[in-house]
Amino acid sequence: MAIVNPENILNPKVAFTKNINITNGTHILYLPSDPEKYIENVTSFISSGLTLGQAVVIIDQRETFERIVQRLSHKGFSQEQIDSIIFIENDEFYQSSEIMDANSLLDNFSDLLEPLVNSGVPIRVWGKITWLPGQCCLMEKLHKYEGAADDFIDKTKCLTVCAYDPNISSTVLMEIMRHHQYIMSDTELAVSGFYKREKLAPSIAMEENLESSISRLKDIQKLFTAFIEEMPDSVFITSKDVIVHINKSGLKLMGQELIELVGKSIWEITEISSHNLIKDTFNKIKSGKTALPTEIKLIKLDQLTVDIEFVSFPFIFEDYLNDTVITIVRDLRERKESEKLAIRNEKLGIAGELAASIAHEIRNPLTAIKGFLKLAKEGFSKIDIYSILDSEIDRIETIASELLVLGKPVSEKKIRSDISELLKSVCTLMSSQANMRGIHVDYTNLEPSLFIHCNEEQIKQVFINLIKNGIEAIESTGSVDILVYAQNNHAVIKIIDNGKGIPAHIQHKLGEPFYSTKEKGTGLGIMVCYRIIEQHNGTMEFSSKEGEGTTFIIKLPLSISSL
């Protein structure tokens, strides 16, 4: 939206602070840090709207609104003016007790504002955004919501302030900056360098001459530089793939000084195996597309590599105007260790649960061995006792070997493996538990010689978790059927049970940590499965019908030599 001069009366001017005039149709991102300043800014926002005879909508906490009403009364606003303010509690409006649904939020936004738009009265909206903590895919959901909200604001010519928690993740923050023309702190308002649409005037205040405009622009640049420098995540700024700046967190991650890194190519500090991923990301953002967070390896000063996740955006930095990119980097070492611990704990938990069933399974061949040894001792020689003993010992060895896999440390090594052979070994282990419950595990439909590039321990862990869940979902007799076949250069694995199924109203929560359909479950098993399959560039989905059973479908890319 353009900035107008005081003489322009085509659109009502709105004064957010005493020094700033912005036309209707403006989207502002606010990152508050001082609660008192926050109250002052909301009060100023409402006061200006009431004075100009505009419709004012406040979406915030009731306690905050009550404090603001007291200040408005002290300022001399009448009860009639205060009653004209449309107030909605933010937890109710943003449905913060549920998984975020961008479409539902947009419907709320549209239903709220459309009657006001039709009345022809200028509108200003203040919203304190809230959401359910810990939910997945938050960046994509906020991207969708804020992008559509920006379109609506542009169409309706309303002034909107979106107040976010200042501790929001840097990756999410960079994404939502692309949908706001201005970024505001408690005391500063600056043009967003990330805004995806037309470039705005270089100053948001209406200065009287070029000299003051340049001064203001320099202040804005300092604000951005300070913001980037103090970010907890590492920030790399590159121009034409050459490093031009790294913030303090980035220097600490790399173990180097700024002077050592500026001027280096990004290809010098990243593993060769990561280069294609980086190029794909940069090509996407240059074409205006959104690039999702991507995992690669950085090379530090000591030549050791570190796993990181990065997300990039087009950017303007100092005098670098063309092909400049800002990249937010997050160190994944702590997360990787947590994932390894979760996988190990899940494996040990399963080993404990399987102990009784495996002991029962081993007892059978041991009983046979003892009986035939007794016959041999008594001189019975009409049958081949030793071949039978050898067969029973092999059975015990197979079960023991598969159980030991559960306790092994998780290796990072990936090798070329036959997916059907991996499943056979897992089914051998799981059949013990299934037999004790009168359940049959059918793994006869496994297409042979389908090779994938994988970490065998991790893939086995996925199969164990899903087969175990299938067995436990069957309340009496039934079966768990395993199918493997090739389709579109992928190995497709189906694990089908005829158990009680998953109720439709909770299926969307499957895979969330600490959510489980089992009375004593943690939900970590399915979450770990999703993560492992994702790390193998595969997909995992399921379908379930209550009372009929559940089917998990895993797709993993075939090794090139298998195609």
C-alpha cells in the first residue's frame, strides 16, 4: 500500500503513533517484549480508530482488554464509543486448544470483517495470535493463513496488526515476515525487507525532505542488522553464493572469525553431497516459491561436519542487491541425539514386552532338545536325533539373534538391503508374541530382490513397531498380513491388521508425541516411525476403519541397481 501525504483524502489516514500516518490496507507484524509498552500501543491503536470514527476490532485476552478499557475511560472516551469496539477472546478466535486449521481461521476472519466492509466504514484490526504448542507443520499453516489474510487486507483496505510471541522460532518468523509490509517492536516500526509484493517507499514516516528519509533508512538498516545479529539461530547472508555476513551464533557454530568466512563460497563450507539440495532450494526461492526446511551437513573449521537444517529467503543486505539470500541455520545435533535416545528407548521397551513370549518360544525347542538327549542317552537310535537337535538349536539362535538387534546402538550407516529379507527376520521375531495371542502373522506375499538403501536397524525398528501395534489391536483371533511389491521405482510395504481400528475423530492425531490409543502408550513409537521413514526419503500413511482394522502403507525408493 502506498504512503500518502497529508493532503491526500481519498482514503482515511490512520495514525498509529503520533509520528506515523499509514493508509488503510496495511499489514503490520508486531513482536512485543515489554507488557506495559504492549498495552500502550494497543491503547494508541484503538484511540486513533475511535477518534477517526473507524470500526475497531480487538482479538486479545480479556484481561488485556479490560486494562485497555480503563485507560480509554481515563482518556475521556465515552461509554458509547467503548461499547462500539468489537472484542473477541483470542483463544476462542484462533482455536488455540486445537490443531491449527488455516481454512477455519480464514473463515473466522472473513465472517468477522465482511459485514464491516459492506458498511463502508474504514476498519482496523488488532490480533494477538495464539496456537496450540507442539503441533507439527506450524510454518506451513501460518504461511497459508497469513498469505490469505494479506490478500484479504489488500482487498478490503483495512489496517491490521498481528502481534506474535517474540520467542517464535526464527524459521517461522522469517516466513510470516513475507506477508507483512511492516515489522514493529515496542518502539520501532520498519519496512519489512522480506515482503513478497511490490517494494514500498524507503521510509514509513512522512519526512519532509530527502535527507531525513536517508537518515531514517539507515536507522531501519541498523534495526535489521541488530535483529539478525542477536538471533539465537545461525544466520548466513550470501550474495551470488558468496558469504557476505554471518551473525554471532553462526560464527560460534562454525568455530571461526567473521574475517575468515566472509568471501568464501558456500560450496566450501558444505559437503559435496549437500550441494544439489542447496541449489534446488536457491532455485525455488529465486522463482518465488517457498522452500521447506532442508537437512544438510556443514564443514567446520576443524573439518568436522555438523548436521544442520536450513531455510532460505531472498534478501537485501547493505549494498548487495542482486541474488542475495538470507539463510537461517539450526544445529540438529541435540535433536539427533534425542531421536537416537527415543529410538533406543522404544527398542528396549519392545524387548521387555517380548521377553515373555520369546521365552515361551525358546522353551519349546529346549524341551525337544532335552527329550531327544534323554533318548540318545538311553541308546535310542531309530531316528536321526542329531539333525533334529541341530534344527532346534538353529531355531533358538535365529530368535536370539533378532532379539539382540533391538539392543544394538543405532548406526548412521546405510547399506543396500533386500527389504523382503528384513521383513522376514522381523516376522520371525514377532511371530512368538503373535502365537501366544492366537494371532497369525502372514508374510508369504513378499516380492523378492527389492533392494533399498537403508539403515537396517532403523527400518527393522519401524516394522517391529507397526507389526506389534497390529498384534495388540486384535482383541481375539485374527491376522497381521505383510505385503511387499514394487511400484513406480519404490518398494511398497503394507502391514494390514483386522483389529479394532482407530476412531475417525482421532486419526489426525496419530504420530503426535505423547498421544496414543493405548492406555499406557506414549505415542513415541509411531512418531519415531514417521521420522525414520522421512530420513530414508520415504513416506508412511495409514487408513483405518473402526471395527474393521488398520493398514499402514510405507513407500521407500528402490536402490538404483534394483530398477
